[in-house]
Amino acid sequence: MADKEPKTLDGLARLASEQGGRGLPPVHLWHPEHCGDIDIVIQADGIWMHEGTPIGRPELTRLFSTVLRKDPDGYHLVTPVEKLKITVEDLPFRAIRLKAVEGHLVFETDQGDTVIAGPDHPLVVETDPVTQEPAPRLHVRADLWARVSRSLFYELVERAEPVEGRLSVRSGEAVFALGPVGAGLE
């Protein structure tokens, strides 16, 4: 495999699909040599681009998302034999659906991940100090996060209640503040 250069979508897809498609591959156990960069960009709006063109096959972006890893030097697509750096403009995933199930907040990402907010998957809302705009994100796995869409954030605000002076939501026993003290309580 070392003599092959799958720096194309087809080559990378072939290598990734050889992992079997049975859930998430153990990318944290794989430590191949860095093979270079590949011109894949996950835009801030969640669109995956290759060489300036949107990747139009959702099954391909889902496949790539399963071999995505964040290392200290950035985001990479990783297989047992290759590690290719990509660009992520904001966060790699978008939380696009929300439902409450037995007192838990269950999110779905744009890549088909299901995440239950809780201690292992916190919901974090940072507030821009200048604009005061909230920037909510949800932990998905490892060091990968999903940006919570504006419409879902509004749903969270509708579900919220004051907890210790902050507008907050509950998921199971976990409580997540949606903003700074006093915000939204007027």
C-alpha cells in the first residue's frame, strides 16, 4: 500500500470503505505516517468540498466523517495506512435535529451521528464578547464537535428554564447553560 498514492476521493473512499462500514472504525488506534494534504474543506456551513466543488454524495461524506480525527496539528482523514490533512473552517459537524426522549436531549448530526447530550457529550454555548451572539456546540466523539444550528438553538431556548441565574436546559441529570448569567431572563 505504501507505493499507492490515494490522494483522490476515489482512492481515499476505497481505503476507508475497506474498513467494513461496521460502525465507527478505531481511528484513535491508527498511527500511519502523514501522507500530505488533500484538498477537502468542510465549510462553516457544513458543506464538504473537494477541489472547490461540493461533494454531492452524502454516503461519501458520511464515510469520510467516520475516519475523521482531530490531532494537535489539525483535522485528518485517517486509515490504517494513510493520514491526510484536510481543512475545517469551523467545526466538522452540524447538529440538525433535536428530540426529547425520556428526559434526554437527543441530537442528530448532518453526518448521521446520534448524540445524547450529557456528561460525556456536553452542550457548550460560548458568547461572542463583542456581538453577544451565542455559538452553541455539542461534543460528538473524541475531539470532534458539532455546531448547533440556529433553529435548534431556538428550540433549546424554548425548552429552557432558569437555573442559578442562567437560562439552561436539562438532559437527564446534566444541566447546560445557554448563555451568561442573566441573559434571556429579562
